[in-house]
Amino acid sequence: MTDHGHDNEKASDGVSRRKILECMTWAGTGVLWTISGGVPRSLGIIDEAMAQEAGGLTFLQISDSHVGFDKPANPNALGTLEEAINRVKAMPVKPSFMIHTGDITHLSKLSEFDDADRIISQARLDVHYVPGEHDVIDDEVKLYRERYGRGTKGAGWYSFDANGVHFVGLVNVVDLKAGGLGNLGNEQLEWLESDLKDRSASTPVVVFAHIPLWTIYPEWGWGTDDSARALAHLKRFGSVTVLNGHIHQVMQKVEGNVTFHCARSTAFPQPAPGAAPSPGPMKVDDGKLRSMLGITNVTFRRGQQRLAIIDTPLQS
Amino acid sequence: MYIMNSTTMLNFFAAAALQLAVLAGATTFPTAPARAADTTVKIGNFTFAPQGVTVKAGSTVTWDNEDDIPHTIASSTKLFKSKVLDTDGKFSFTFTTPGVYEYFCSLHPHMTGTIVVEAATGSNIAQ
């Protein structure tokens, strides 16, 4: 969590306040956004007290745990996942549930899924998963489906309702085509259309999937080929929030009534689009790593069509 | 004494020439049209290098993942598919039939490459 007292401590250690603010701006840390009539408005820096006041439905997003990753960018991805879960356990207001936007594991190994479960379950929250491409490496997507696929359709898509908000988990990491980006496919898009068909346009909708459903940087595969078809089905809804992972950094865009948001990884950062020769794991100074990993807290205030997305690094 | 005798000079030039040859071999190997039976395609920075390779029928192509992220080698026509290759992981496939073989990484499908397989007999003219 970002709070002013902590920043001041840092400032007195010789890091300029300007530098801290630059860092916070880049990371999107602790800025509370509200969406009203499709117009985003920053309410300023969040602190724990404001989070407590928020009320309504609060849920968490974690993403890209990459359990099993042990390369120089973070030799202990399981350890940083545990730090993230410890943050969740310490939250003053217990969220209703958690969503995980994929890349739970690094190599879809049984031991990696086991380790991830062992740590994530310590949060004692229901977790709604969608797979990342790292979770479906084994043929037939057997391990992911056995563990997380109960009650889902196709490669693992599903929807559920909570506090009047409709949640849709989509899978855009299977059956990828040469030269293409993420892929939803006809079967899933038809299911989405029928899933949304009878719902009132005033129902807030949250869609979550691993690869961004907006084109961020196709040169690195950061987009989904047929996402426009999914968004067409969502167009008539007054409040749509799209939560993704995959790019291991906070990024946000608002288009009409749709807010797109990408969360940090709990494992390792990736470079800003085009800022490096490839999107590979970015090695940063050990002291800086935890400022680039983190979790996301999302709050709906019922009846106000308000939504707040708060990204919290493991260490600010 | 500062005069170098002729044997030392020869040794010096021989060593220098050898070093040049090694350097030339190291730098041209990945980009030259592959004529040998065995060819390596390196995976680095989410790209296949070289992206296009020409081999004779019967040649074996080996992919070597030098990235810190796993990749796969998947034929666009499903002729071949590797298991996931973690860092330093390798996959080999022997191409017996002439043709153009497109492939990609099934995890990062923007990564694509092509293997052109020429008939083993016939023209020896390198293109």
C-alpha cells in the first residue's frame, strides 16, 4: 500500500520526492479511479482508510505467478507469490474472492500447480481462474482442466454472478494460429453472446482473460485477434471492466464504457512495449524487483456505477 | 633483441589466420544458406534465427532455446511439434521430403519461421 508517511521516510533517505512520484505515476500505484458515465476520474492517492470506506463488492486480482520460474529476473517466483498472498492476508477488509488471470505455473508441471495451490489457498478465499499459455503446455490441457475446469465450458470459460455484477472468465491462450495473437475462437464467442443476451444493460460486467483483450503491442503478441467480436457483445452494457495479465505491468485504457486494465505479475516484470529487443523477463536491481510485482484490488460501489481499481506493489 | 625471427613471425600469422577463420565461421554459420546435413536454429529474444533456412532433404534441423522463457516448435500443418523447450532445451526434426515447411511457437504465435527442403540430388549450385 502506498501511504504518504512511507513516502516521506523514503524521501528523507535521500530519494527525491519527484523521483518517487515519477515511479508511482509509471506504476499506477495507489491511484483510485472511479468510472462514472464512462468518464474516468482520479480521486487521488488511496490509503488503507479509503479502501475501508469503499464498501460494496471488493475482489482481488492476482496474475502471472509463474510458479517454477527460477531465472535471474527472479530466482524465487514461489517466494514472491507467497509475499503477495501474505499481503492479501493482511488486508484490513477481506475481499469477497480472488481472480487469477493466468500463468499460474511456468511450465504446466504437476509440482508447479501443487506449489501454487499450496500458497494461494493460504489466502482462504475462493479463487476464479483462467489459464495463461504457460498453464496449457501439456497436451489436452489435462492438468489445468482437472484442477480448475470443473463447471466450465470448452477450454475453461465460464461466468458467475456476485453482488449484482456479472463476471465472465474467457480463455484466449489455446489453439493459437501461426503469426497470430491471442485467440477466443467461434465456439467461445457464440457462448459469450448467449451468456450476455438476456442480461440487462445496467448490469455491471467484469470480463477477465489472460492475454489483453485490447491490442497493446502486436509485435510482441500483446493482443487478441478476435477480441473485437467479444467487445461487440459487451457494447450495450453501461459498465464493463476488462481485467488481463500477460504483460507483467500495469496498463489501463478507457474506451466508451469499457475500462481495460492489465495487472502486474507476482513473479517478474516485463519491459514496456518496444522498450527492449523482446518481451522476455526483465532483470532489475534486487532492491527494485518488489516495486514491480504486485496485486490488484477492485471495488464496486453498488448503485453508483463506480469502480475502483487499485494496484498495490509488493513494496512501494 | 627486438628483431622477430622468421619462425615466430610465421607462427604469429598462422595463429592470426586461424583466429580469423574461427571468427568467420562463428559469424557466418547462423545466417548462411545451410548446406550441411545438420543445421541449428537458435531461439533468442522471441525470434527464430535464422528465420528462414534452406536444407537438403535428409537434413536434421535442431532448435536451441536461448531465451529465459519456454517456447515450442509447432509445424503449421501439424507435421511436427516439440514438447515445451525451457531454457537450453533442444528439439530436432529430420526433413526427408522437399517442400516449404512453416512453423511457429504455439505459446507465442507471433514467432514464425520457415524451413525450405530441397531435393538431396540434382543441382549443387548454392543459391
